[in-house]
Amino acid sequence: MKRDTGVAVFFLCLPLAVLVVLSASFGIFTSDLYVRENENWKSQSIGQDLFNLIVVAPLLIVSSALSFFKKKTGIFIIAGTLLFLIYSFIIYCFSVHFNQLFLVYCSILGLSIYIFAFLMSSLSPTLISEWFDDKIPARIISRFLIFVALLFSFLWLREIIPATIQNKTPHSIETAGLLTNPVQVLDLSIFLPAFILVASYLLKKNKIAIMLTPIILVFLVLMSLNIIFILIKSDSVQKALPMIFIVGFLFLVSMVLLFVFMNRLKKKSTRLSFIHFYGDESYS
């Protein structure tokens, strides 16, 4: 038996989008959901909820519809959006006090991971690398990904190393009222090293790196815009202005590079190809 992956992803993303809307709506409109968080973490959580409601859920539906109609751009947007949801809901699950939505958070995280894994297992790096011509901007994107990785590594280590030496809790953790900073954990352990690895292999025109690059760029577009949402929602917007400008710059560069990369799609074949979930055959 063979399954149409695009159709399957579309119908899996619909309940995921509903759960994201449910989670975000309760966070925004229910006054006691974040009652055990301090003001700083509560503000960040509501900012995240606003972004999920306004941007992430609609983007998930639109991109899965593009995938349903076998449009190549849709698959990269879905994968990048799922990666963003995995990142975000790891934080919800482990760094927000237990509340009425705990099972919803777990469901979103689980669905995002399994849909992402299903999607990646259904794609062929060899086929996807053939979608693009030889003029993909590999060098500039590689340098940008390495720059992002080094920038955030510096920002996090600038706080972590002095606190470690002095045996103190970093200021960002005290401000948010957390045990550790989940963003620093995810970035330093997984995402920033991954950026450097993909950047290194992209320079060699590695097929897996070519497949992952637009997904990472979509993730960076969403993450930088999300940070701007959260900073604007915070009470100290004026203090956050330098960070807003820096992240805004990253957002614009990520958008431009994503557009340039996707513009290298060959015009001859505009439809999406999957490996069937039960077999090696593909279709166009």
C-alpha cells in the first residue's frame, strides 16, 4: 500500500493548527493560565501566544495546502514551521508551570515531532538537490548561518561563563524565574551546532545540506520575527530596542536569502516529488 505524503501531511497539520490556536487563545484570553509565572516570563509567554495565533497557525495551514497541491515551496515552509513548533513547545512543556493546557502542549510537541520525522523520511535529498540549479548562493548562506551561530553563542556564553566562574545564577534566569534558560539549552546543545554543520556541508554542495538549508532559513525567519513580537510585548521596549534592531536585521537577511535560494528552483518542474512512505517510487 502506498500513501500520498502531501495529502497525509495536510490532514495531519490541520489538527495541529487547531491545537496551536487553542493553546494560543487560552494563553491570551485566560487571565489565570500563567498565574504562577512571574511578570517577565508571563509577558514572554503571552508574546509567544500572540505570534503562534497570528503567524504560526495560519502559516501551517497555508503551507500544508501548498504541499497538498504538490508545490515545492510548501514543503520547506511546513518543515521550517514544524521545527519552530518543536523548539517553542519544548519550552512550553519544560519551562511553563503545570497548567490546564499541559496535555495540549504535549500533544503539539508530539505531533510536530512525528509529522516532521514523517516528512523528512518521505523526502529524498537526491531528488530535492536536483530541484535547484547550480547557482544556489551556498557561500553567502553558509557564512550567514555561521555568523548567526557565532553571534548567539557569544551572547549566551557572555552571560553563562562569568556566572559559572562566580557560581551565580545568570541574570536572564533570575529575571524569568526559571531553573535554567531553555533557549540557551536548545541553542547551545542542538540548533547552533546544527547551523554550523549544515553551513559547512552546504559549501560542498552536499545534497542533505541543500535540502535542510531552506528549512533552516524558514525557521530563522519565524524565530527572529517571534523574538521581535516578544520584545515588543515586554514592558521595557526602549531597553530592548538595540536587540530589536539586531533581530530585525537577521529577519530581513533570512527573508532575502530564503527568497534568493527558492528562486533557484528549476522552472521546468514546478511540482513536488515525494518518496512513497511504503516504497522507493516517487511521483511528480
